[in-house]
Amino acid sequence: MKYFPALAATCFAIALWQAIVTLAGLPRFILPSPMAVAETWWTSRALIAEHALYTAAAVMIGLFAGVTLGVVTALQLAMSRTARVLIRPILVFSQALPVFALAPILTLWLGFGMGSKVAMTVLIIYFPVTSSFFDGLTRTPSGYLDLARTMQASPRAVLWHIRIPAALPSLASGLRLAAVYAPIGVVIGEWVGASRGLGYLMLLANGRVKTDLMFAAMLTLGIFSVLLYEAARYLTRNWSHEEEA
């Protein structure tokens, strides 16, 4: 029963989509019907799967690299005042730059392969993970810290046994955000320059006026993103103490 709201919302969206196409009499190249998209998805499943696997690989590599870098940076910021002075301004400045402006530069530097897509993903998820985890590390309940000082715990022991466990709910939030943003980073990179991936397939289909194929690739990306988010939510369920719906 916990999946009923999502199923009901999906059915409503599909019905509304079909109603718009039918009532407005829209041609297939403007807005294909759900059945047309489903038919194209099935007939082109091998092509879509090939590009989806490439995009998924780039997403997972970028997600792992971005989360690892974000966690390490947050720990450095929490432990070192010098790091906060030097790294925090750079971290904030990196988010002030539009990612679409950086994508062509990364493609120029790293080429049309997976490297530029991974770099774009890391750039997008680095700040949410770092910021969320660092906020958690700096908001440890004062009672825990007072008890640690009373027991004369070392700074390293306080970090590993008190501050990090207390910050896990914040890290869980950052990971769930990263799971949503990671596919966006890869697709942006594929739009700028690529020879494989769902983003490339969407551009190719759009250029050839195969709107149904474009929608099929886009929906595949959406399903993958939802599954990735649910996986992150499941893996961090004990960190955030989230009640199951």
C-alpha cells in the first residue's frame, strides 16, 4: 500500500497526457501519445539500453567520486580552521558559476569521453554533499561534547565516535540530493559533446524529429533517477531515522 500514492500519481499523469494529446489533436512530432512512446520504447529497447548503460556508468562513477570528495572536504573543514578559511570561499564560488558555461570547458579539457561527464557530475554534487555533512558536523548536540570533555576524550575520538555519527542524518540528506543531481550532471555533459548516452540520444532524436524516441529516452532517464534516489534513501534509512511510509 505504501506505493499506492506513487502509482496513482503516475496513472493520473499518463491519463492527463493522453487527454491533452487527444483533445488538442496534437501531431506525433509535437507531442506523442503515451502509447506511441511505449511502442517506441519497446521497439528501440536495445538502442535505449545501450545508451542508458553508458549514462548509468558515468552517473555511478561521478556519484562515488563526488560523494567521496565531499565527505573528505567536510571533514577537513570541520577539523581545520585553515581549511575553512581557504576552501570554503572556493567551494561557494564554484557554485556561483553556471554549469552550462563550464560544460564546454570540461569537454575541451577532458574530451568527449566519460571523463568530462564524470567531472560535471562531481562539480554538481560536490557542494550539496560537502555543505550538508559539514553542517551536521558543526551541529553536534552540546551535551555529547560536554560529556566527551568530561571524559577527556581526544579530538580524534570525539570526531569519529560523536561528531560523525551525529552528522549522519545530514549526510543522508546530502546523499539523497546527490542521487537526484548526478544524472543531471551527466546529461548536461552529454548535451555539450558526446557520442553515447541518453543525453546524446535525446539530442539525436530531437534533431531527426523523432519526438517519441526522445520521450522514451527521457522517461528512461527519469526512471533511473527515481530508482537511484530510492536506493540512496534505502541505504541511508538508518542514518536519518526516517520512518517508513
